[in-house]
Amino acid sequence: MTISAERPVATSGGATTTTERVSWTQRPGIWSQHLGTAIVGAIVGYLLGHWLGNAIASSYPYVQNSGQNVIAVTLGEIFGVAGWLLGIGALNYPLAKLTGRQPAKEVDVQGWSKYFRYSTNHKTVGLQYVVGVLLFLFTGGLLAMAIRTELLNPTTHYFSADTYIKIVSEHGTVMMMMATSIVVGPLGNYLVPLMIGSRRMAFPRIEAFSFWVFTAGYMVIFSALPLGGFPTGWTGYAPLQTQAGPGMIGYLFGFAVIGMGMMAAGFNMAVTIINYRAPGMTWSRVPILVWSLLATSALLTLATPTLFAAGVFGLLDKTAQTAFYVNEHGGSAYLWQNLFWFFGHPEVYIMALPGFGIVGEILPVFTRKPLFAYKVGAAGMIGVALLSFFVWQHHLYQSGINPDMRPLFMLTTELISIPTGFIYLVGMGTLYKAKIRFEIPMLFALALYFNFLIGGVTGVFLSDVPVNVTVHGGFFVLSHFHYTIMGGLLFAFMGGLYYWLPKMTGRMLNKKIGLWHFWTMFVFFNLTFFPMFIIGLLGQPRRVFTYAKNLQGLNDFSSVSAFLLGFSFLIFAFNMVYSLWINPQKAPANPWDSRGLEWQTANPVPSYNFERIPVVLSDPYRYSEPGAPAVADLGDAGLVHAAPQD
Amino acid sequence: MNETHHLRRMTTIWVILSIAADLLGWFVLGPHMPPGRMTETAYHDQLDFNILLMAALPVLIGVWVYMGYAITVWSAKRAPEPVGGDAARGNRRAQALWISITTVATLGAAAFGTWALVVDHGSGGGEGPNPIWAPGGAAQAETAAFSPNSGWTPGQALPVQVIGQQWKFTYRYPTFGGFETSQLILPDNATIVFNVTSLDVIHSFWAYQLGVKADANPQVNDVAYTETKQLGSFMVRCSELCGIWHGAMYNSGQVVTPSAFQSWAQQTEAANAANTKLLPPFAWTYVPDANGANGGYYPNGKATPYSSVEVYGSKNPAS
């Protein structure tokens, strides 16, 4: 039975107009549902599941040397996630519906406590995601520091081989999980409704669900460590996966859980963009970031189910003694490779496209020019998304399958550089005869073009089958994908944070500290990862704890640079704390003089975004025309023209 | 400054730097690029790498010169004003040119890569159990693999089986009685047919200087070819994560003269004869028993009902 209370609900205008039945779980206070109850739910759920697993499978052979029964571990993880979701309130609505009761009305809780609750406000979810992805990023980064510490010396070891491979595996998996949501989650959820003139996302509960499942995935993947870790790297290849101990459950179930969040986020984003655009927001006026997120959403929705299924198959192999990936019993280890990379390569573009969208938003603002070849840029993003489904076997050139398909996959992989090149056309064209302002977001945007070029060009080397023989599986490929994901996406994300946090938080990030952050990150990123191309070409495979003595100099150089790269993130963290709490500077409503619709709202953004749904009148990039048509008719506020020039 | 001036300046800088970089790349770096020239495969892989490098350097330099020029020349000295005129218009000719150039370059790279792959017999990559780009003599070598005493004479292709297991590579020489050793010795001026398989998890046999890389999959015979051209030693590393000691899974091999190889093979065959008797008969693949990665299901050491291949394990220990 739901204990309810009558509670007045204020409209956005502030007038109390009605009363709603509000569940006790939604009322502020210690007994309502929040992060604390979610933690309790997760612990209770895990213990319950673990007990149940031992009860129903007590005779099941324990995993060698672990003292763990995989049935108990798996059920513990499943029940733990269910307890987490139950504790936060994610299941209130579906459970009420399932039991035929009227679901209680969700309340848009005000104040700090809303960030620790199951909020259906897209702006709250966006900020929750900011903290969530940064937590992922910083923990993954600490693991990277550990890896570089181990690689300081080929013979003196700081970690055991066992610990090292677990650190490598955890780092890769955590970072990949984080990177899939780093833009879609924080910036996508916060900005897309504002950019397309909507008051909300299409499915606010699904939006909140995606975040809380994302956080559950974080805990599941880290639960692998106390369970003994997993030795497979982020790629999780079978039969090593089959051989691994119970920590592997954390990987398989973790990806399945994160996959649920990715599917939910992608589906919600796509529906919102397609159906919730304001009147006048035609496809030719949709901001380029929204185009990139639409393409990303398509990938999230269509590619992630494969990952989910692959993870579930792996779980079944380990628990129910199925043999999806067990050769001896009629399965195939190649099945995992194909399923994983059928998801995995679209995922690469899940991690690239949003970055292209961010820099596409930043460039026109800081060059005072329209976005060059806007339609070609949008077409490029859709083209990349489509082609990304047809390239996955370039990860398997040396695997021993389908030699006859190699020319085809070489062709499709190289073809994808054409639509990717469109992004450079957009960027370089926009810079042409521009009036460039070197604000922090612009510096990060320029850095993306510098870094991603190296990542993209080296990708052509990797796509070439003969050259792939030398560079596959070594530090060359490791450096390549760090240049695309970190040098591309992460730089774009940082640029996006500096650009949009004033709108999201009402506070400007300090420019001087931001400059220190940018330059240390840019310089030491390149000093960390460029030597790795050489290290790879000289024969060092990935994921090794020891290497040839003659490579120590390059490895040490890379490690020291990596530590300083890590320090640059501390500068960023300090800037966040300093600018948001220690010395907060109030941000103007439109500090960058942007024409973007999201900047036409007040600071802080009102609860319902717009007093009434705006009517969009022109595209957001007409910086060349001082008398350009208004961006939108926002109702009471009148027509909103381009921000006045100083 | 008008448009022509900007473009002329950038083009001049780009052409000079690109020519300099390509010359440096081809003549100074090129001969030292991996994987070297120890085998025909390595030579072609290096050539392929260098040709891609020649194409890549002008692309990199072009974008960097353009960006550097833009940052230097077009920065806002004071509060920015809207940029109007031609610079603000979408130049369709520039768009068409960009798309055309990238398309031609991409198709050219794919065509060249395919040509190199075919001409170089799979470029040293694992072609799986049914290779389609086999060099002359490879088929006979595979047949000879089941003639335990056929040996090897110069001019013939030599079959070598590479067996990956946690955490070492061992090598069987089927035409020399099928002996198994941890030494990889190859004759010079010979076509080598590597048959790569695994007893447990996936490994990857990477003979760096030979320009050969093939995944070692359990129950799969992954075939890769190369032709030795120089004497010397080469490094072998596992390049697929295979568990805790993956980093320690390396050794080295040697290319020796044909006569030295024959002598070594015959001596090793004789020295290992007692051990060889304990091995399972030579087969393309083997099934691990209880000691293997997926062991435990058939602890009696029998092969699974699905396969008639040979079993490594307690009854047939690997040397």
C-alpha cells in the first residue's frame, strides 16, 4: 500500500493551482527514497541474491581457488542492481502499473537533495550525469596512473602480474563505459530539450532510469575487483573469459547493465529529437550537436542490444553451463568476437560523433561565422553512423576467420574516412577568414581537430591489412584509439563543459585556471601518447607488464608525461571547486554571445525551460548578419535576436 | 589580403613542408621502418607502411598548416565582429573538391591495400584454416606435414606448427617426425607455412621481424605464410591478451642457412625422439583436456563427441 499525502504543487509561474497525491517515497526527508536508500537496497539485494544462489546451487562446483559460487555471485549482482533501482525509486512507477494501482505523482524536488534522488527533470539528470561521468573518468584515470607506474621499468615491478592485468582490464572497461555516456548523458540530457525548444525529454522516467542504471553499472564493474578481478582487458575475449574467475561476472553483468542504460538513453534521445522539436525547428535548423546526438542515439539503440546479448550469453556460459563461446561443446569463441565488435565498432563512433557535434557548436560562436557546410556535416554524421555497422571485422584481420572478407572490410573501413572528413571540412571551412576568439572552449575545439587528425590518419594505417600485421595488438593501436577517444571526445567534452557549465550552473569557470588546465592537458596528452606510436612500431604489445630494455626510455617519457597529464585533471577539478564554490562568479545569461536557443533562456534555466513552446524562426549560426532574423519567438520575452555585440 | 594570397601562401608552405617530410620519411626513416626486410612479407609490409606514410604526411601537414595559419592570421585582435562576405558563404566548389579528393584517396588506399594483400600472399596475416592467397609450394607443404619423415630440402616450403599455450609458444616440425620444441629455427630463402593453433585461450603469434601475425585459437588452424630473405634472429611475442603472464609470453627465433637448419632439425628430432612418442600424433588442432582452459568437462582425457582431433593433456603431455 502506498502511503500518500496531499501536497500542493506549484506551477512554473509560482501560483498554487492544484493538489496531487504524492507518495511518501517522494517527500523530502530521511525516510523518502534517495541515494541512501538505494545503497541500502543494493546491499540488501546483493546479500539476498548471494544467499539465494548458495541455497539453490549449493552443490554447484565453486570456482577454483576463489571460494565463490558463480550462481551466488551472479544472483547477488542481479538482486543488488534491482535493490539499487528499487531503493532509488526507479521501480515505483512500473510496479504501481503492474499491480493496477495509480502511480503517485513525481515531485520536482528543489534544493541540493534533488541530485541524490530519482529526478525526472532533464536538467537535474544532466547535472547528475556530469558528476557520474567525472567519477568514472577520475577512477579510470587513477588506474591509468597505476599502469604507467608499472611500465616505468621493464624489470622492477610495482604490481604483481596478476594485479597489473586486473588494473589494465578495469581501466579499459571503466573508461569505455564512461565514454559511451560522457556527452549523451550530461550534455545531451541537459541541452537537447533546450536546443530544440522542448520543455522536457520524451520519456523522463526512462531518462532518470538511464542515469541510475549507469551508476549501478559503475558499482557492478568495480565489484569485479573484490571478486578477484578479471584478466581479459575490456574486450573480454573467450575462452579467457570462460576460464576467468567470478570477477568476470562483474564485467559481463556490468556491460549488460551499462548496456541497458545506453539503450534507454539512446532511445529516449532519438524520440525526443524526432518528436519534440519546437515549431519551426526544421531539420535544416537543428543544431549540429543535436544531429550528432541523433546519429549517436541510433548507434546506442541499434548496436547496444548486441553487447547486452553477448554479456548475457557469457553469463549463461558461466552459470547455466551453456556453451555459446565454448568450442569443445559446439559453441565458438569467434561468436564473442563478432558480437563484441559488432557493438564495439559502432561504439567507437558513439564516442566520436558527440565530440564532433560539440566542436560544431563552439566554432561558429568563437569565429563569428556560420557553420561551414552545415548540411555536409550533418550528412557526414549520419554517414559515419551507417557505415560503422559494416566495419567490425577489421578488428579480426589476424583472427583466422574470413580471409576473403578482408578486402571488403578494408574498403568499408577506409570509406568511413570520407564522412569523417566532412567534419574536418566543416571545421576548416568555418575557420577560414574567421575572427577567432581564443576562449577556453575554442582552444579545446581546436585541440580536437589537431588530435583527432592523428587518430584518424593512423586509423587508415590500421585499416590496411598488410600494415595491420605489424600494428595490430600493439601500442600503435593503443595510441591510435587514445588519440580518437581521449584526444577527440574528451577534449570536446572539456570544451563543452567550459562552454555550457555557465548555463548549467550559473557560474563561470575561471579562465586563468582554465588556460593552465588546457595547456597542460594538451601538451602532456600528446607527450604521453605520441611516443606510444613509436613504442608500438618497435614491437611492444599491449597489456604487457614487461618489455624490451631498449624501450625503457620511451616508456619512461610516456609515463612521466602521463603523470603530468593526470595533474592537468587535478587542475580541472580545482577549477570546478574554485569556480563553483570557493570564488563563484555569476555567469551572464549568454556569456559567449551565442545565437543558440539554449542560451536564450534565463540563468538559471526555469524549471519548464520556456514559458511557452518557442517558435523557431531561423537557424542558430547566422553570425554573419547583424540584422539576422530572430532565432525564435519565445513568447512573453519577445523575439530573441542574436545577442548584441560588444 | 585577398583570397588568392591566403591560399597561395598556405599552399606554398604546405608543398615545401610536405616534400621535405616525404623525402625525410622515405629516405631516412623508411628503410628503418618496421618490420624490416628479413622476409618477403616484412619487406612488403614495410613498403606498404612507407607508401601510406607518404600519403599521410601531406594530409597531416596540410591540416596543421591550415590551422596554424588560421590561428595566426585570423585571430580577433579586438572584440569580434560578424564575419560577412564570401568568407561566410558555404563554398560549394570547395566542398565538392574536398569530398572528391578524400573519396579518391580513400578508394586508392583500399585498392592499393587489396593489391598488396593479394600479391604478398596474405601479407603474413593469419588466413585461417582455408587460406586463399597461398604461395607456390604451400599446398605440398601441408600435405608433407603428414609424412613424418619427409624432412625438408632447399626449394621446398617448410610447414611449421605454432602451438600457443599459457604462457609459451612451442613449435612442431611435422616433416621431422613431429618433434616439439620451444626453439623456432627457420631456413633462409624458404617459404614457411605457419600453422598456428592454441591449447587453451586465444594467443597471437607475432614474429615481429618476419612480418607475421596470426591468432592462435583453440581448435583452429590459422595459416600464415612468409618467405625468409635474411639470416638473423627475430622476436616472437604474444600480441593477444591471454591471461596473467601474457606479458612474459615471448621468445626469439632464428633464420639460419639451409644446411644449418637441416642439421639442427635432424639433431633435435633424434634428441627429442623419446618425448615425441608421448605427444599426440601431429594434427592441425588439438583439444585440451582437464588441464586446458575449458577443461573439466571431459576429465578422462577423451576428445569431445564433436571432434575427432587429438588431445593434449595428462595422457599426452606437451613437452
